Amino acid sequence: MQMEACRVCRIPLAFAQLNRWHTDGDITQAGNENARMAFVECENIDPLFRELGRLMGHSIDHLVINIVARGTQLYMDTITPREVKEMIRNKTIDMGAFAQGIMDLCHAIGYGRYEFLGYRYENDPEDYCKIRITKPFSILETSGAFAGVVASSVGGEHSVSFEEVSPGVFELTTGWTTYPEVVKERLELKLYHRVEGDVHLERCPECGTPSRLASMCSWDLENGIILNRGSGRRMAMLGPGLMDTLFEALEWELGEEIPGMVVEAQGAIVREGFAPLPLDLPFQEARTELALRGLGNLRELRLEEKGARLKIDNSCMRLLVVGWFKGSFERMRGRPCRASWQVSPEGSLEVELESS
């Protein structure tokens, strides 16, 4: 797969042109400042949901897929022109070419290798759309997103099934369905409203992306994989609003214990080897690392022998960040701790850790 790279930093131009880094530690889509993004390590996502299922005593995979599907549909409905939807439904557009254009962009942002396998659209029960994904960043999220894109394109509500046809290679097939009432009635994606801050990242003079990314990451465009060179961990550009909404929906459906379970599950994954927060870096370097990921504007990071404190303005993916902080501190100190957190009306996340 050929994609043009920036002449100066060599980052794929598709990646650079899709995303913008701002001064309050956030990233947005270049064409839509109401769509916040986060460029984060992603190998924890499926293990996190499976750990939540283990803690609950039953799989929640189907819920995750349905919620992501509905959330993706709501988002795609806001950005896909009505004329394009009409062309898809009237069959005046080449669906394969349309799908391939979207899938090429998925390669640039770390989602894995996508191949369009075919579709049928006669507006009857036999309709389907089928793709193959090699090494998806998350099979649960990609499955839900695929169903949501189809639902937005042709209307209605769509399920998705997936089969691992060989190690790391999945074939996904959609079909008509009806979403659960909690997903349809309560799920709402909130628009992001960007504010200015005081985070200043050194930029590539040609494409405008943070210069640090060129040395931090490597792109395998053929396979849709972005690696953090330092940790060897995979990264992807995700929508934090969808992730936060997903956890809210799980709490509505499964109970008020979900936030604490998310924090515990994420903390356990970090303790067992997932990339920890850079707690040992000087403050300004740690601030830069969070801003590169779009996780907010770090204001305080204090470590003590028996506890720690974190404050991030303009925060996102909050439950994951709390668990990330907790697991990183436990890994550093070698003993468990308790976490408490609160979020201000302005979106500042404050976390307190106390060793048990």
C-alpha cells in the first residue's frame, strides 16, 4: 500500500492531514473540531472488556459491539452527506470503491489491514456486507464500528458476526437487527467543545504534526499498524467520546459498580505488563507525553511513598486513565493501592491513590 509521506518528518500525510493537536492537550479531527480523538496504546481494549466480563461472571462482548455500533452510527450520521447516503441506497455509487477509501484511512490510523469482500443490498433479510481484517486493534470495537458504518449508510440497525479464519485474521459479516432499547433510547454522543490551553508542542514545519511523533512511532501502512518504538506497544487513533459513552452505557445496563470494575481491570492489565504511565519522567516530559496522546493538560503529578496525586485539565477516557495511573503506581511500588477520583464540571480529572 502506497501513501505519501511528509517530506520532512516522514509521517504518512494521511495521518497528518486527518488530525490536529491543540494547546489544551487535545487532538481533534482536522475537518471537525467537535470530534475529539486520542492517540493511545490500544492492546488493552479487548483484554479489558474480557476482564470486565470475568468480573461480572458472563461475557459482555455483545453489549460492547451493540453500543459501539449505535455510537458509530450516530457519529457517521453527522458527517456523511445526505447525497452520499442516497447514492449508496440508490446503488449509483461503487460500494467497493467507497468502502476501500474509508479502509485506506483506517490503515493510516492504526486499525489493522482491511479488505472489502462483498455486499448485497436489496433491502430484505438476505442483505449483508462482508470484510476481512488482519490484526485489528480491537475485534470488538472494529466489529461494532463496521456495523455502525453500514447502518448509517443504508439505514436501519445492523448486527455483525465475526470469525477468526486464521490467527489474527477475522472475517466480519453484517445483517439486519434491532438494537436493545437501552442502546437506542439513552445512548447519546456529546459534541466536544475545544478550549485553548498552554501546552506547546514542537511541530514539523511541513505537515504540522508534533515533531516527537516521528521518532516515537513507526508506521506499517500495509498492515495498518503503528508501533511505539520505545515500548514496542501498538497505538491507534481512537474516539474517546465513544469510549466514555460506552462505559456510561455499560453502567446503565449492568449497574453502578461498572466504573470501579473498569478501573480495577485496567489497573490489573497495567500491572501485568501493559505500557505504564511515565511516572518517572520529569513533570514537563510527562505533560508532553499525555498531550501527544490527546489525554489532556497535565497540571499535577505528585508521587509519595504511600500515595500519589494526579490532576489533568480537559481530560478524556477518564476511567481508563484512572486505572492506568493506579496500575502504574502499583507496579512502581510493588503493592496494591486504593483509587478515588472526581471530575469537575469543566472536565478536570483529579485522582488520589493511597497504598493499602
